Amino acid sequence: MLRTILNRSYPSNDPWGLQASIDALESTHRAKNSSPAIPLLRKAYRIAEQMHRGQNRKSGEPYITHPIAVSQILADIGLDTTTLAAALLHDTVEDTSYTLQRLRDDFGNEVALLVDGVTKLDKVYFGDAAEAETFRKLIVTAGRDVRVMTIKLADRLHNMRTIGAKSRPSQIRIAEATRDVLIPLADRLGLYVIKRELEDIVLSTVDPDVYSEIDDYLKNNATRESQVNKAVSKLRSEMRASKIPTQILDRPRHHYSVYREMAVNPRRGPQDPPRVVLVINGPLTDCYAALGAVHRLWRPIPGRFKDFIATPKFNLYQSLHTSVIGPGDVPMDVLIRTKQMHQTAEVGIAAHLDAEQSDSDHPTQELKWLDRLLDWQRDAIEPGRFLESLRCDLADEQILVFTTNGGQHILPVSATPVDLAYCYGPSGGDRLIGAYVNGVLAPLSTPLMEGDLIETITAESHSGYPGPSREWLLSAKTPQAQLLISQWFAGYRGPDATESASHIGGQRTLVDGIEAGKQAVDAALRRRDRGLASTEPLLRLARDLAFPDLDTLYLAVYEAKVDASELIDQLIAAVDCKPEPNAQT
């Protein structure tokens, strides 16, 4: 019987089981999405398979297996059809002759935006800046549609699952880049289901011996299973007596979580004490009732309670955390949350993404960290400095601090009042002269702690700008503060610095340069009373001139390597010689 099923799923003319994979993708999407657009999904697969036909991965598999796997990862966490279609097509513009304009014509602006956002910039033309500017492009696109980051993370997850096909140096390089940038991004989006797997694969790649040690421990930890079973039995009885409908889940630590604890206590070896999640089928007030029931059962450990329902994390995570002395006098962690909170705890922003939402309701408005990234990335002129600052800003450890006017800010661990002041831009930071921390006047270099209440003191605008101290650069932790302080000493002034930062000193980022080049080309077209409804003719001309794509051509125009007027003369001559159906005269 099993052989019959396998033969049906993987027919002889489909040795890699592509049709079975697409059937599974459609099935998952239907189960997770209330309004799946299956024809759009099939169209995206058909074009992706056609464009990637003949291409293979290093493992020998047809290349199309990669975009299918990426789309399946996103379907598993419940993303919409538009995102899945973009995932199927995400490498076509980069790796095949399928152009962005053709993709836009076939699938519309929404899919095109997502695919363009994850398309890498060409290393031949952008050199060492390509990696940094590709990440900058990703972040800028995420400011318009955060789903682009979910595609990037799913893309990296599948690449990490198949990293064994790479050379050892490539494995280390990719694993380190994943650890420094992609895993923190997954954390920022609350995509813990992706984050945990990425962390484990990175650990197994970078330190396989430690990973094996932890793996052996987790597979053979029978004591923990017994402790959890006793705790669950008591909790179930208590929740029933309290009339709180509750699902109780065991939540063992994954490999990297155990590794992180080992790093703090290296002499103890691997440890995975009991940890359970109470998923409450009721209002959030029942979470606090359940907390009381847990504390009636077992003595809470002082200082270990956290209320992430009243003050959600920066990635929308909500839960009550408490630690108790459980059965057998063994410390045990208990997490309490509603069903909706539990969904968010697993897939983060994906639980809130809805294609029917209006812009005003879009969940990205809650991602203050993304606003901060978008602000300071415009100030980071040098690509190398941008990538370094990005790694810093995405540092794992963050704290939540409060201001006396009721504001909340997420900052890196050990951030100072200087960092907080520059959250309000140069007009707040440059005029900083003092700060109260928890009601006490404190040095501006004071490291802030979780939950601190801060009041910054700034000079009155009419008294001028006293300006920052160079010593602030030694204690400031956020890229935004460091960049704006550096701008001050580079001679840039003014309360509107953040609005003008993209062209400080006449400089631009590569992304700005591409946009400037495009505007120059459009202006040259208008001067000749011409226009293009499609970029296909311009793309063909770009390739005739040995540029791989339009971004590279626009940058060459901006850098004066190509004259916009001469370029348009060549374009008009080519179009007039061979009329294009999409060209407008």
C-alpha cells in the first residue's frame, strides 16, 4: 500500500516530486488561509518552473525545489497568496531572463514590490557594497511592506537547511551572516518558529561538537519528562477547579537555548529544566486568574515574574512569565497567554498580517524598531558602516524604558540617556544637557536598565545648540545616536537633520543614487516629449551597454558614467527603428 501511495505522489516522469510538493503547498495554504487564490499560486509556479528549468542547485536538485520550499515555509505560518506567489518567483528576476517589468505586467505591483525587495544587487557592479546595500534595500522595502522580510527569512531558512552542499568556508560565512543579521530580524518580527530553527542550524554549523553534546542530552533526558508529567497533572486539576479552560503544553528548550544557558554557567553542562505554557481559551483577565492558581500550587521564585501582557515586547509578543519551585522542589518556568497571544508568540507579525487590512490598521505601525531602522539607515552613508550599524542595532539583548511623558522606547542593553535623547532626532539629542533616571539626576553616560523612568533635559531652542560632547561617542549604543553625533562634528547642523540626511554633504546612499539616476532618465525623456509605459526597451538597451539590470544603469547615470540625454537618444533611435507596442510617443 505504501509503495502505491509513493508511486502516485512521485510518478516516473516527475522524479523530484514537484507536483506532490505543489499539491502539498496548495493543501497547506487552503488549510491556513480563509481566502486562498489558488489560480494565482499555480500561475506563479508555472512561470517560476519555466524560467528556472535547466537550473540545478549544488545538491543536484532542480532549482525550482528551492522556491517551492520557501513558499511552503511561508504557507506553514499562514501567509497570504500574494506572499506565496512572490516567494515562488523571488529568484526569477535575479537568476533568469524574466524581468521585473514582465513580472509586474503578469502579477501586478504588489508581487513585483516583494520580489524586487529580496532581489540582490549585482556584485560585479556594486562590488563590496553589494551586501550592505542589498540589506538596505530590504529594509527600505519593508517600510512599505513588511512581508518582504518574511520571504527573505524563509529563503535563508531553506538555504540553511541545505547548507551541507556548500564548502566549509561558505558554510561558516553564511552561518555567521545569518547569526548577525537574519536571526535578529526574525526575533524583531516575532517569527520564533523560524528563529529557533535558524539558531539551531547555525550552532550545528559553527560548533558541531557542542551541538552533538546538547542533542544527546535532550534525547536522553528522561528525568525532565517525568517532572513535566507531574506538573501538568497538577496544573490540569487546578485549572479545572478554577474553571479556566486551558491547554497545557510542554515547551522544551531548543538546542541554542540550552547552549546559551551553558555559556552563562559553563560548569553545569546542558540543562533543560521543566517549562510549560498555559494557553487560555478565554479573555486575558483569565491569564491573571491562572497566574494566581499557579502561585497557589507552588511558591514563586522572587524576581522572576514578568508581565508582557501589560507591556508587550517590541515584536508584539505578549505573555505572563513566572518561575516557581515545582514538583520535587525543582525550579520550573510557566508561561501564560491567550490563544491569540500564543499564535503571535509562534509566528509574530505573520499572525497579524491580513491582505484586507487598510494602511491605517497595518501592523507594521506597531514595529517601532523598524521606524528606527528606516530613520538611521538614511544617515549611514558608507555601506560598510551601515552593515556594522545594522548588526549593532539588531543586537539580541534589548531593554524597555519609559519617559516621564508616557513614552516607551526599546533600546540596546547598556544604552544611555544620550541614546534616548537621539530617539527624538538631532533636535532632541544635540541640545541634551542632563537627565533624571528614576527621579535622580544621573551622568549622561549612565547605562540604563529595564523599566527605568527617564526625563531628559534639553536647552531651550532660543539659547542655541550647545552641541554634543565627543565623549558621548564612547557611551552611545544606538547607531542613530552615533551617526547623528558624528554628523555634528562633521559640520552638519540643524533641527531638520533627519529629513536632509540622505544627501549630507552632497553624498547619497546607493539606493538614493539609483533613484536619482532614474529621475534623470525620466527627465531626459520628458524633455523630448517621450514616455515609456514599459521599461522593457530601456532594459534591452541597458544590456546592450553591458549593464545587467536597470538599477545598475541608473546608478551609472547618477555617477555620470552614462549621460542621460545620450542614453535617451539611443533609446529613441532603437524604439523608432523597431516599434515597441509598449512605447508611447
